[in-house]
Amino acid sequence: MLQAPLNRSRSDKFVMVLDLPKALKAKYDSIIDANFDIDPVQFSIYGAPVPAINVPAIDVPFGGQVYKASSMSRPAYDPINVKFLIDNGYKNYWILWNWLNLFNDAKTSTTDITTINPINIPANTKLTKMSYPMSDYTSRFTIYGLDEFNNRIISFQYANAFPTSLSEIGFSNQDPAEINSTVTFVFNQMHVDLVKDVDQMTC
């Protein structure tokens, strides 16, 4: 596939589309309806929103030498740090703060995740308190890479994701740039797809 020397992706050409988790929509339904016109929520992001991908090799001794082979296993993904621009109503920051607050409430120092939902769980099954309800507290999001015309050309899809930290708000009266913050996500699965047909991608 040919590519022109000036045809390069830019670091600010990313957008994230986040589906809100069920527990967050259930608890803050009236507030979210008043503050958000649609679900999912779209973020303008930049930086490196894709983790390293690893399928490590293993050493297989053979005779007096060592043969390299694939482990054919994928270790857990590292968390990703998504840098995003805060909108002028602080709504995207606010929704992430409330998502984190579900895991540990800032006022009560407790969590919403307190009971096991018994639906479809066998009676003899031993479960930890966190094992089943987490499904309502995780969600999915997709990060799209954009071309020079802001068309979506590649998607990075993350499943079973939830935030673990939200950084300070980057702000300075001496800096005219947009206010930004960083959210750290952990997740269990990631899929990558080209949105545009590869055969139509010309130099």
C-alpha cells in the first residue's frame, strides 16, 4: 500500500465516544437528562490513547540451542491514560468524576456495589461481592483516529472498561490553550478495525 511522504497522522486527530454505564445512568438519570442531549458522550482527546500490544515469545530449549516460539497468550493490557479537553460546561469532566464516585463515594466513603444480583446465578455458586455487579459499573468506549478531513478511518474499541483515576485540571491564566485533564481506564478487551475500506485508501 503506497503512502505519500506528507500523509501522516496527527496527534490531535482522535475522538472518543463513551457509552455511559447502566449504574451511572440509573443513579443520575434526571441530572444526566438535564445536562446531556445524547448518550453516548463524545470527547476530544489527544496523546497516545492506545496501549502497547503484547503476545510474548517463549524460549524452547532444543539440544544445545534455544528455539523461539510464540507463547500464543495475551497478558493483561496496561491501563491507558486518555488526555481530553474539558468542554466549556465541564460536563465531560463531571460525568467521569461521578463514575469514579460510584466506586467510592466522596461523602460517605462507601460504594454502591454492595449486593449480589441473584438473577441467573446457580444457588451453589460462590461469588465475591464484586464479581457480578461490576457489569453494571463497566462500559465500553471507542477511540477513532481521524484523517486530515476529520473522517473516521480507524477504531479502537474497548470493552469492560472503567476509570481508576482522574487527574488534576490543567489550567493556567498565562496559557491561552484549552483546559485539559487525563482519565485512566482499565479494560479487558480491545479490538481494532479500519473504518474505511483498505482498498480505497490511496496515497
